[in-house]
Amino acid sequence: RWGLGPGSTLDLHVSGTEEVPSSRAPEGTGAGQEPLSGRDPGVEEPGRWEFADRRPPLDLTVEVVDGAGRSARVPLSRYGPVRYPLEMSILRRKDLEEDRFPRFYEVLLQSYHIPLGDFVEQTPGLELRRLRTVRLVFDRSEAATVVVDDLGFSRMGDDFFEARLGGAGTSRSRAGGN
């Protein structure tokens, strides 16, 4: 259908945010939720990280599933760190800045290109031509909020696969071509 193979990549853009997610109510209870917002008044509101050096590292798992139900997972951090927003200062006087600007950061989405051959290395029977599901599994960080955009597939040139750091991972020639 999409003609996917080891020479294809799963592409997405991701960035962390300064938001700290609120605690969750026990799943399926719905107890205590406000009727219009769905918010539980007993659950703390989301906040922001106070100091950049206290923020925990961000990471998540990318999982693909084929038509037969076989799945493979790779950590996103294997392809580069998941970065927090770029902190910035606009005015010299911070006291004026706090009154004029609601936030002091800019979300910059980082591009990730994950070779589909890397998923086949994890699960050798995975059929790339029959992929049915892509999941982002938030299991590698304690608590974080991320922005995700432009999830899709690409066919990269040979140069992309040969330029990988340390020659690690799949190249089209080693993965059996297209």
C-alpha cells in the first residue's frame, strides 16, 4: 500500500514543553469530574518546571505493529535527544518581561527519521509492507508533556543511511535493498 521497506523511514517532529502534567484520576472512574471541563477538582493543576536543571530527561518509545500483530519498539532517544523548548529573554529588564509575555520559551520541534530496518532488527519477522499501527508509548519518562507533529513515512537516499553515527544501524545495502 505504501511500498514500505528497510530503505524507508518513520518521520516525526517532537519537542518537550515546559508544562508539567497534572496527576491522573484512576482510569475509568470519572469520579469527581466537573461536567463541562471533565477536570477533576481534586487533582492538581498542571504547572511548569521551575528551574531548567531540575527537568528530568525526556524520552519515549516508538512502536510499530504489522497486520499479523507483530510489534517492534525503539527508544526515540536512540535517534537524538528529545529537547525541551529554547528558553529566551526578550527585554533586558525581566520585571517588564513578566508583565508583557506569557511565556519565556519557544517550542522548536526536532525532526526524527527512524529507519524502518531498525524495527526489523528488533523483530525479524516484522512485515514492513503490512504496517498497521504506529504508537508513541510514554514509558521512558516519569512525567512530561510533548508536542508531536507531522508523523509519516519517507524513502531516504543511500547517503542518509551511510551517514549514521559510527555506522550503527541499518543501511539499505545491508538490509537487502529497497
